[in-house]
Amino acid sequence: MARAARYSGGVRVLLVEDNARLVQALVLGLSEEGIAVDHAETGGAALARASQADLDAVILDLGLPDIDGLAVLQALRAGPHAQIPVLVLTARDAVDMRVQALDAGADDYVIKPFVFVELVARVRALIRRAAGPRWTPLVSGRLALADDHSVVFGDRRVDLSPREHGLLAYLLRRRGEVVPRGDILREVFGYVGDPGTNAIDVHLVHLRRKLADAPLVLETVRGAGIRARVEEP
């Protein structure tokens, strides 16, 4: 596994990719953007590297020589650093594959071939959102959204993925309001315009399942957007 030089004050990502030419190009390009890159060619090497706590994000290919990338993603989400942002970078462009990856815990999904500047922007956006606001936890009624990517209600604490946390935080800050999907795509997912993705609905399914017992309603208003309501005692 190749390792780039450590960047003082910068960020470090793990690139999980077995295409040598693409790896060379990405390591060079990301390094020029001030992003340190560690490289793993296999899923096994990626999981070993990700067990350490110094990574800011993972860029994950799905077509790996030893373990399918979806299995790697699932293992990452079950591991000790489950909250690390994961951007899937793959040639698999089928809609059902995107849904599977998001359902397995991916925070973003980029299809090859891609525009490098957009990839960099997405990686940085994921890292910013994962870092989370360092102010007082967002509290609404009986629900508290903490900055460790968890939500607390009653005597329960539920862990969320960085993207789930970002989506819920945004909806809670605009609670009671029907938030247009375009606003969510831009502010939470980093999209400009509507790329035709169902990422919002996929993550809403996850949130509703994880928070089924919470005093929270995430309502889809057809043709208008999403509204969050916190039920008062």
C-alpha cells in the first residue's frame, strides 16, 4: 500500500482503487489540492488501513480484485470508525447499484468517467459535513442532534451516518417548513440543479427506520418538498 507524505494541517483520504493509471492521476491531482492520499489496491488492505483513526474520508471503487466494494463499504460501516465519510467512485452506473451503495452507507456516489474538480469539491464537502458544527447540539423539543453524528431522545442514542446527520440537521433547522428538494440537494448533497438522483428518498428511508420510535415526523409533501416536525410531549 502506497502512502503519501503527511500534509501539515491538511486532510488525509484513503483511495481504494486497483487501476494503477487512475491511482497515479488521482494521487497527483489530490496532492496538488492539498489532500494527502493513502492508497489501498484491495479491499482487505483498505479495511486494515481504515481501522486507524487518522482518515478524513474514503474514496472507494466497487470493482476490487479481492472483495466487492459493497462488502468493503458494509464492513467499514460495521467497524470502529463507522462515521468516516465514504465516496463511491465507480463505473457501475445502474440506478439499482447506486441505491445499494447508498443503502449500505455510502455518503456520495460518483460515476466514472468523472470531472476531477467536481470530485475534489465533493470530497471536501463530505469532510466539512462530517466534521459537523462545533456549536451547541441542535435541540428541538425532546430530540437532540449531537455533533458526534448521533441523535438523542429519551434514554436512547442512535448513531447516524454523516449524510443522515447532515440531512436531519438541515431539516430540523428548518423544522415546520416544507423544504424544497432543490434546497436539500444543494445544501446537504452538494448538487447544483437536480441530477435525477433519489438520494434524498433513500436517506429518508434510513432515518425513518432508525428513528421509528423518536418523537419525529419526516413528511414528504408531494410536489413541494420535505417537512420535519418534532412532536411535543
